[in-house]
Amino acid sequence: MRSVRLAYVIPPVLAVVLAFLGATRLSESGVVGVSSVVTAVAERGITSNGRIAAALEDVARRHQATVVRTVADRSAPTARRTALVTAAPGTDGAEWLRDGYADFSRTVRTTVRPMAALDRYDPAGSYEVIGDDGAGRATVAALQAAGFTTSSESVPVLDRLGVAGGVKGTSGLVGCLVLGCVTLCLVGTVGSPRRTAVRGLHGRSAWAIVGSELSEARATVLVALVGAPVVGLVLWCHNGLAAWATFATSAAVFLAALLIPVMVVHVVGTLIAARRPIAATLRGARPPGTIVLVAQVARLAATLLLVVAVFDLTAAVAAARSGSGDRELRAAGEAVQLWVTPDPRPGSTTQDYWDRIGDLVGTALDRHDALLTAAVEVGTGTGSRSAPALFVDAEYLRHQDLRAENGDRITVTDDRIAVWTPPGSDLDRAAVIRALVGWELRGASDEQRRHIGGGVLRSAGAYTYAGDSSAVSWLTDAVVVVVPDASRVFTPDQLGAWLSTGDVVFTSEAAADRAIDAADLGDEFSAVVSVGQAAAERRRQAETAVGIAVLATISGLAVVVALAVIGTTAHHRRHGRRLFTDIAAGRPSARANGDLLLVECLLLAVGGMAVLNRWWRARPDGSGAVSALDPAARASGVGGASAAAVLVLLSLVAVAVIAVSTRAVVRSRGGGS
């Protein structure tokens, strides 16, 4: 297969992969096909939910549109949701009410109910409109007439198709493969100009030759024709061909975007090859120095992309491994997190609003309905250095078994604060306590700050009830700070903030419902989520990220090695006679290939600088700019070492390629020069 033909085979395959990722993420974020989103903020004096629903139904009938209010299931917000839709005849909403809504992603299940059921739900929030701009404006007017303050935004076409979701996190993969395709086009045209010369010999013009060359694009058509039934069958088995039109359109957009640089470079390379003297080309003239330079520059770019891909891979693996499966589920037990309603609420920017939520947390902690598990970075009391710390309360210690150095289980018997340092740590415990008293524990009583207990933990490993991938589930090097009366030591504002970040969890769903009902704050929380379920969702997302990173790394490795072969071969074809003469004269191979080895050294040096720079920006340095609790940051050292090892391995492969190519030139006695 010609290298140019291969360059046209890769884009359709990559387009399908990106379209699938984009459609999956689009399906998980909401219904497909939304053209605008109207956010309604409740103010005093809003009309009844029934009148709001009737007004939206009227908008849908007048504009032949569908208005959707999506409500996540409180116990499984990422897996189950209810879509309240208008039922204007001939619209998507009417079809969904009749046949149900088919989700593209198998991890989500959407139940469709008529908009009239809005009287059972909070009307404040986001309303998605499937229709023209007039439908969006009419929805805004209807909600404003109902007493809401509204804001609206149009959904860009690329977001509507899932293209933006497909690009997210895949830039390394796309960059490596596009770079490889572009290089294949240059190698197949400028690097192998005889095909063009033969056509020129038959009197064809340069543009006629370009037209003939572009016939290689039929490889894309062939792959599409053969692959379409296969992809259709896979989608039918996956989701019953849900949202297939959106998926197909997204794939077409990706394919067009990927083919543009390939075709442009193919045309430019063909025109350059057509300008070369026909006689010299047919005699086997040396390849131009431009192709050698382009191959090495492309290799440098591919190497830099590969460095990024390796760091992304180690970060994704670290996030996936930050939870430990069954062990994490056992540790989480029946604990649940509260998700603060993301939609704007009346007074949500005021101190009083967050104090009310903080009071709910404080009451729940006092009643042992909730537990504190706040993972933060604290000062060590020595310079600017920081260390991870886990603030816990008595209820946490009832659920998690932490042991002192002598083997006794850590419990709370009075209101004394205790600081426990990890085993084998070089932390100055007295300095850490001084730093904690001066800042994090400044709300404690004077007696508590003067008499802080604790000691050394027997073994490292404290469960954090982590709610997302930005924090590890198990801290093995953290200071554990036991605060028995957290509701009095920490301010309501701090407790409210910790609730919103998942650092305060409730012991069970029933306990959470009790606390919410007692505080009359039901509208302020959109979900009551099992910590175990959140961990499972986090692992699923991490596994997807690992898969993307693996593809990007493998693609990067293949492209870099291929470019090394192309660059070395082109260089030896250009300087074959000189190389043969040097070897025949008894010069060492390393000296004869000094220019190529110099290029290898430069590539290794630039790659090493890229690794150092990436590690320097990703590592937790104690300043707080990068959290030491982030699994990706904690894995930055492994990422740097892995990237450096990959660079060394690639350099060894390149040296081996030089040696093999040199032997081939010697055997042919420089005949390629």
C-alpha cells in the first residue's frame, strides 16, 4: 500500500472513534439536539407550576418546538434522570412521550414524562429548547411572565453534534495521527517523485497530475462504505441505533476536518514533485534536502506530543487506581454526599445562604447523622512546605478503623483535638501543630489549642470518601486531625463549603433526608448520591481516559518510529555515496553518521526539556498552585520518569535504525546516491 493511500485510511477510522466519544458525552450531559438553554431563577411571587407548564406547552405548539426540563434522580444523578417534555404534535417531545427516549450512552437511562408533571418538581433551573431562535425567545418570555429571572444561551452547532465532546481529552491522539498522515503524504509525493515524473513525461499538466493523485482519496470512500454497515451493527447492539443521525453527522464533520490537512499537504507535495526536472527524477536523483528536514521537524513535533501523551496516561492510570474497587465500596458503606443545586438560587451569593447550609451541616454533625472527612493541604511549620491532612470527627472514627502506633484503635473520649502523623514521616509534629493552631484550628477554644493530643499512626492509609477524580480515595502520607466538636471549631461558612465539595458526608440516605427536611432546604440540593456509586462513576470515567491515553501513546510511538525510519532512509538516500565512501575508508559508523547522531542528541535534549517542564508544572510544590491531593499531581514523578524512559528507548531505536540503514547502504555500495 502506498504511504499516501494509508494517509487516507486513518481519518475515517479516527472520525468514528471521536464521534462515538462525543455522542456518548453528549448523551450523558442531557438530551440530544438542544438548540438553546434558558435558566430560570426563582424570585418571590412566581406563579403555580401548573400555569408554568401550560405556558411552555403553548410555546411549543406555537413554534413547533420541544421544551425539556431535565431532573436528575436524587439517588443516581449520573445514571437516571427524568425528562419533562412538552407534547406539541409533530415534535420530538410528542414522539418521546409516545415511544420513549433512547439514550446513546448505555450508562444513562432517561424516563420521559409530560410537562404537566412539573407540579411535582422544582420549577427553577434549566430548560432546554429544541427549536429555532423564536422558540428560545418565547420560552424566555413565558418564564419571565411566570415571575422568574432568566438568562439564555444558544448551544453552538458543534456542541449540539457532540463534536466538542469528541475533541475533549483527545488532542494528543488527533495530533499524532494527523501529523503521521501529513508526513506520509510528503513521503509519497516529494520523497517518491517518480510517479509524478512518469505522468509528466506523458504530457500531463501539474494540475492534471494533482487530480490523478487525489484519486487516492477513494481509500477513504472504500473504508466508509465497508465500515458503515459494521459501525451500524455495533451501534445497533450497543444502543439500538439511538441518536444515529447525530452520530453520523458528527463523524462526517470529524472526517472533513481530518481530511483537510491531509489533502492540502498531498496537493502541495504533488505540486513540488511536479516541478522537479523529469529526467533527473527518472534517473533516480537524490531526494531533496527539504524532505529530510520536514521528516525531522515532524519527528520533533511528534516527540513533544508523545511526551504529553505519556504524562496524560500516567495521570489517567493514577486516577483510575486512586480507588481500589471492593475495598473502597466496603469503606464507603451507606454514606451519601449531597450535591448543592447548580442552578442559581435566590440569594445563593450571599453569606446568609451559605451560613444556612453550614448550620444544617453543624446540626447533622452534632446528631451523628454526618461525618467530617476534609482532605486539605496544611502548612508544616517549616518554610513554605505543605503536607496533606485529613480532618475527621468522632463519627468518622466510628466508621473507619484507624490505629495508633501501639495498636490501639483511635477513638474520641472527650473534646480534645488530636493530631496523628503518618508512620516513618520526617514531619516535625510540634511545628505542624503550631501551624494548625495558627490557621486551620483558630476557631478552637484556648484550652483545646493548648492541649492537643495524638501521636503516630500505626499504618498509613485513611479513606477520604472522595467525590471526584481530583482527590485520592486513600491517603497514605497524610496527617490525621481529629476534631471532636467540628460544628464549634469550624464556621458555618467553612462547613457549608466542605459540604459542597464532598468533604462532609452523611451516614445514610435516610440521615440526609432527615437533616434536609428539618432544615427545610430541600430545593438547595439536587441529589443525594451514594459515595460508592460516585466512586464507580469516577472509575468508569477514568477507564475511558486511560483508553484514550493508551491510544494516543501507541499512536505517538508508531508515528515517532515511522518518522525516524523515514528521516534516516531519506538522509541515506541523499548522502549514500558519501556514507559508502566513509565506511569503505575505514571510518567508524558513528563518525560516518555523525550528522544523524547529532540530530538524535538534539531531539533527546529537546524532549528532555519538555519532560522537565511538564513535570515542573504538574508536581505539587507546596505552594498550593497544584494540589498534593490530586492523583495526577501525585503521579507527576512517575509520569516524568516514564516519559524520560520512552525518550531513551526511542533514541535507542533510532540508533538501531541508523545502523540497519547503514548496512543496507554498504551492501548496495551506495547505489541509492
